[in-house]
Amino acid sequence: MKADFSKKLLEWNRKKNTRLMPWKGEKDPYKIWISEIILQQTRVEQGRAYYENFLRAFPSVHLLAKAPQKKIFKLWEGLGYYNRCKNLIETAKKISKEYKGKFPEDYEKIKSLKGIGPYTASAIASFAFNLPYAVVDGNVERVLSRYFGINTPVDTAEGKKMYTELANSLLDKKQAGIFNQAIMDFGAVVCKPRNPLCTQCPQLMDCQAYKHHLVDVLPVKAKRIQKKSRWFYYFIIELEGSVYIHQRTEKDIWQNLYEFVLHESPHPLYRQDILHTDFVKTVFVKQKIAIERISEIFAQQLTHQTIYIQFVCISISKPLPDISRYVLVKKKDLIKFPFPKSITAYLKETSPAQTFF
């Protein structure tokens, strides 16, 4: 059954796999690494432009290692999961300095690099160096779960171990990179999460999920993500053509990105109550303020939480006395700073010509 699966998969790959991606067939470990880090938690369609822009800006690991962090985060803007970018920078510096710009060709050494786990290490090892390590992502887990009729949850330690061992037992070790790309492509275009192309599947006759009407049930996940809600009220405070911003440095969402003066409320606020919070009274001590605009509510969905955001545009006539974490930046220069996706979207919507008021 295993031999038949691998044989049919590779035959499908040779004859019918027409999936095109700019990094497909790439042998340069640096480019493979960039593509894999970008594609973590990111759809291929969205990641494509980021990949191309990154390589255009930083065609080598040395250039990435030397680049200003602000420039790198600006290019990453909108991708989310900003720890990936932080780890990317750290690993680039290590490869540039300790490995003289050359990626290690040993799986364990690759896996030891910051931000590189078993999946990414397997991808780099197999695609760049044809080392016999199976990649196991969501596409692979889905294909294996359905074909072999496995109901062990994919998001448990037992499941991860089982799927990794099974994938490695199926791997064609002489053409590891080709096999890995084939099974991922197969999961993406044939054995899809929804509406899989079962009638066109070369594995149909032996697929246990199809035989037992479990295609919509497998793979199984044990954990259901409990989402929480947060309410952000951003005060865009203008003083003589400049606004206050600061960089988020806490270990929270959007670390290393910039934002306006923030009040996070434990609950939603009515529009008429936003300016009457203790936060506002503390920030605008004996200060005359003119309200330019209060936006509608913006919502940004993250994996584990939903952020509800409102923007309050205010003009003041003198500097704020107690806002040391924030700096004044000319409005025209805001475009140079990396912001969370929701703030960038608001600025583009209200200021297509980069005039924010």
C-alpha cells in the first residue's frame, strides 16, 4: 500500500502537476529559507509578492544581515506573526557571521537555527541538498490521514510523531526534494481541505477516507482554538503637522511594529465615552483638544483573538507632558514605518495621498 502510494504520487507529479510557484524547484537554501518562513501561517497567493520583494531588496543573506531592522519590518508589514521576522533577522546574522554566508548542509545544524523547526529544516535539507527528510505540513497530514484512514489528531504529540514517521517511511530517498514537493502540491490541488477532487484522484481506489465516507471528517484535530476579543482605541494626536507614535516592544502581538497612542479597554466603549476615560484624562492633562474625527470600528482577525479598533483623531496646541514612550513624527514620514495591517489599512483608506487628516 505504501509503495503504491509513493509510485502513484510521483507519476501524478510527472504527468499532471502543473502547480507553479516562484520558489518551486529552487536549490538555493537562502531562497528556500525565505520562502518557507514567509509561508508559515500565510497563504501562497499572499506570500508570493512578499517573497519576490524580499529577494529584490536582499538578494543575499549578507545583505539581509546588514539591513536596518526598520526596513526589514517595513517589507514584512501585513504578513503578521512578527516573531517570524525577528527570528529571520537573528538567523541571517548568524549565517552571515558564523557560517560566512553559507547555509549549513546538516539537518540538525539547520534545525538549530532560530525560527527553523523540523518542517522548515526538512524543506531546506531536502530541496537544497536532497537529504532524506520528509516535510510534514497541513497538506501532507491531510493526504496521509485520508489515504490511510488515520483518526489520530494531527495537533497532538502522538499525532505529530506518527505522521512524521509515516511520511519518512513513504519518502523516496533518492529524490527527496521532488517527493516532498509532490505530496505538498497534491494536498493543495487535489486532496484539498474542502471540495477535494476525489473523482480525479489517482489514489482513489486505496483511499480509506473515500471508501468509508470519511473525507469530510479527516484529518481530526483535538484542540479547538478559543478566541478572545480585545478593544484598541488609537489616538492619532497631531501637533504642528506631526503625530505621536511608538514601537511595540512587549511580548505581545505586533512586536517591533509601530502604533499611535493606544488605550486598550477591557470592554467596548461607546463613542461618547471614549474621551471620558481615565486614560484620556491622564494623557491630556489641562490640555485643550480638538476632535477631528472618530472612525468606525475596524476588526482584525488573528489566530487566537479578534482585535476591534477605533481611531480618534485629535489636534493639540502644545506637546503632551507625560508621554515619554512616544515620539513625534511628521505625517509625511509615517509611510517609512512598519505598522500593523489594520493601521496601514486605515491610513490608506483615509489618506490615499499620504495626508492623514
